[in-house]
Amino acid sequence: MAGRKRFTVILILLLSMFPLSALDLSLEYQVKAAFLLNFTKFIEWPPDPADPAAPAAICILGEDPFGPALDQMVSGETLQGRKLEVLRVHRPLPTSCKVLFIGRSEKDRAAILQSLGPGILTVSEGGGFLQAGGIVDFVVDSHRVRFDISQSAAAKEKLKISSKLLNVARTVEK
């Protein structure tokens, strides 16, 4: 089962290199889901006082564009030795959130970002997210899913981003 899941993630990442025909939303969000999972492998989080047996979570705030794709990819995965799960959340966020995807339906992203505690990788889409204080902003560039990263926002949240992830970003803001 683990081999099949890895194959699926690799396939989706390879598909992200090719243009999305007419922005096929299903494929676009499968690629973004694969990126969300893979971001967890290239981030170093600060020490977590939470119960080591408690799950860690990729949280989705607002409208969920991923459907079951993200849940299927995350099944059986771990983060810092803790089981990884997907949660659809409202404010206030549960403390288990390590990655927070803020959906397009959430209009005041700057206020959301200011209300968060440290140690959360924030991700959104649609532009302007890095300027609001977010860490990763998905973009569709020449019909390909890409992402921009703010290193200063990550440092503020006490997150260390691997150079491997920085090297594949479309842009990196210092």
C-alpha cells in the first residue's frame, strides 16, 4: 500500500510539470494536495510540546477544494513521528495544525495570519498571500501549478525550509 501511495504522489508531481489543459480543476487540486503533503517532508518545525502520540494535521480553513484526494494521500503518513491527518477547521484552530491551507472563501487572510501561533506552515492561493504574511502561495503559471515562498514569514514562525524545497519554488522572497 505504501508503494502505491508513493507512486501516486510521484505521478502527481510529474503531472505538475506538464500544462493543465484548460485548467482542469480536479487535476490542479490533486497536484496541490500532493504539494501540501510533500511540503511536510521539507520543513523543520520547532519542538512541539504536544503529546507525541497525538496526531499532527494538515488543516483546511474555508472552502475545501481538494475533496478526498488529500485525505487519500495523507493516509498512513507521519510528521515528526506523529500520525498525519487532514482536518477541515474553523477558528479557533486546533493545536494539532502544522500546515494550514487557507481557502479562497476566507477574505481576511491577513487577520487570520495574525491570529495564529508560531509553528504553522501557512499556504493559500490566488496571489497576495505572501504580502499578507503567508509562507507559501500556490500560483498557476503557464498552466502549471507552482508556488512562491516567503522565507522571512517562515522564519517568523520558527520554521526552517529545506534548500531542496526552496530550489523548486517559482520565487523565494527573503
